[in-house]
Amino acid sequence: MGRKQNKNILSKKEFTLRLLNYALFSILLLLISLLIGVLGYHFIAKLSWLDSFYNSSMILTGMGPIDKMTSSSSKIFASIYAIYSGVIFLSSVALFFAPIAHRLMHLLKIEQD
């Protein structure tokens, strides 16, 4: 009896590199999404850069809006950004944990033949 069942499991070094790649991609996705929000709130809602960053951060993490949107275009942007942010935040969390879940499935031998 050898350790044949573990031949598909990455080494700790390879797993750490994969986890780092997924984490960096998740962070990049969040930063791009934050930038979209900052630019939108600044140019469409006419908020200052700091308030735009603050609103974008709060929406992206699911905390909710801070400033009241006064124009129709700012309300439309805020609505679309809120929906987008909900999907992106959950997707980035899923991306971050994907390698961990994959490794766990290998360790528990839950993969399909």
C-alpha cells in the first residue's frame, strides 16, 4: 500500500503559490471594482474623491450607502453599482476560497472519477 491516493495533491509550496495567485486575483478584482465605484460616484454623483471612496467601500462590502443621491443619473449608477458590488464581493470570496475547497475535496477524496 503506497501513498497513491495523494499523488494528485499539490505540495505545500505549490498550494501556497496557487492560494497566493487566487488571493491576488481576488484583491485585483475588488480593487478594480472599487475604482469603478470611486470614478462613478465622483463623476456621476459629483462627490469628492474621499466621499466617493467612502461610498464605494461601504457599498462594495455590503454595508450600504452613505450619501444621498440627488440626481437621476446618480441614483441609477448607485443602483447598478450596488447590484454589481453584491455579485463581485461574493465572487471574490468564492475565488479566494476555491483552492482551499479544492484541496479539501482532494484530502477527503470527494472528487469524481
